[in-house]
Amino acid sequence: PTVSITGPSNGAAFTAPADITITADASDTDGSISQVDFYQGTTLLGSDNSFPYSFAWNSVAAGSYTLTAKATDDKGIPTSSSPVNVTVNAGGGSLPPPWADLDLGAVGAAGSASSAGGTFTVSGSGADIWNTADAFHYVYQPLTGDGQIVARVASLQNTDAWAKVGVMIRETLTANSRHAMMTLTSANGLAFMRRLSTAGTTTRSALTAGAAPYWVKLVRTGNTFSGYRSSDGINWVLVGSDTLPMTATVYIGLAVTAHNNTLLNTSTFDNISGP
């Protein structure tokens, strides 16, 4: 048999509590389809044994989810679809569109984000943005192709000397995604960070001095990602650059990790421009 998810589309975003109808096409050239099962990760959500194949997944909480459908034919032979990734954003936020926000990775406390008068206030928990997977709060929007983001880190709460905030581009909204980030730490200066492969290690440039308030910029040109710093938003210094192949559509925005999973780090950004 063959099977594919026809809705929602890959990369679709919803607002919690979300009602998501999952639909699928399934066929069998030498027989018939007896059942289609719908999964989130390895969890069976529901089944349908008659065309059109669908399942109503209701009251879905905020988070990132991977959906698949498995079709079984009349001979008992199963086939699974390609995965579809969807994001459910926290409701009740006050971010201007197209901005959205969510916690990524294993955070100890739920983060949040709001905007007022051009200042974004972002609260994030999490152990770190480092190693093979991240834990932080992300304010983001989609970016297709080349682009950049500029922001002034107006304030950075000192939840840890390595608390990190800054501008980021991620390939996916998963904890182990490839990414590039121009980061400002609470007490260790600035660095250009990147994870070159999914679930790979994270590397950074040499640390340079700087403390909030401070400007950061991240630029994507083809597969080249470059991080810049500035004390005044006018004169920019290249901190680091690397080749990092990503899909055409990525997620660009503002990241905050407390570097202490028992705390929330509340920091502010202003003078935001891009992508």
C-alpha cells in the first residue's frame, strides 16, 4: 500500500489548545486498505477504516509534533507515510504577527514572551544552548531564503554566568536542530555559535568582551551564516562565519536560555529588525 498525509501541511502552526484534523490518502494496487492509523511520534492517536481517512486530534497543548500515518492493506501489510512536522504555539500571547514563541527542549519551567512599545520581553528556562540538543525559549518567524535579524539586547538577567540570549536561525523547531546563533552571555561576553549537523556538537568562536545593552546581528546568505556584534548598532564587527546547509525555509528569531533549569531568565530585546 501507499499512504501520505494530506493535512495539515508540513510546517503548519496552530495556537493552543489546538483542534487539528489529520487527513490521509491511502491506496493499494493489488487489494484494498483495511485501516489507516494516525501517530504522533510513536503514540497512536486514532484509526480510521473507511475513506476519506481522517482523525480529529483535539485540545492539543503547545509543543512541536511529528505526525505519521500507517496504512494496512487487506493482506495485513503495513506502510508508513513520510512525517509531517507541526507546531502548536502557546495561546494568549501578545506578540505581533508573524512572531510566535514556544519552549524548545527539556525546560524546567514554562517560558513566555510579550511585546510592548517595540520591546520584546522573553522568559526562558533550560540548561543550555550547547552540545547536541538545546533547551530554551524561542520567539521566531519563518524565513525562506536569505535574510538577517538585528536586535539590541537591552537587558540580560544573570541566572548564570553562561546564561545566553541572542539572535538565532534554526532549521527546525526541534531541540537537536542545526542552527546558528549570535549570542551574548551574562558574564562571558559574546560568541558566534553553530551546530553544523542535526544532533551534532555545538561549536563557537572565541569569546569577545561585551555586556548588555549590546547589539547582535545574524545574516544568512545562501549556506553562509555570519554573526556580528556592535556597541552602538552602527559600527559592526564580524565575530564568526561558517558554511551551514539548511532547508530553504527556516526559523529566525530571539533565543533565551537561563543555563539553570530551575530558573526563568527574563531578558529584553529592542531595535529588532529583519528578516
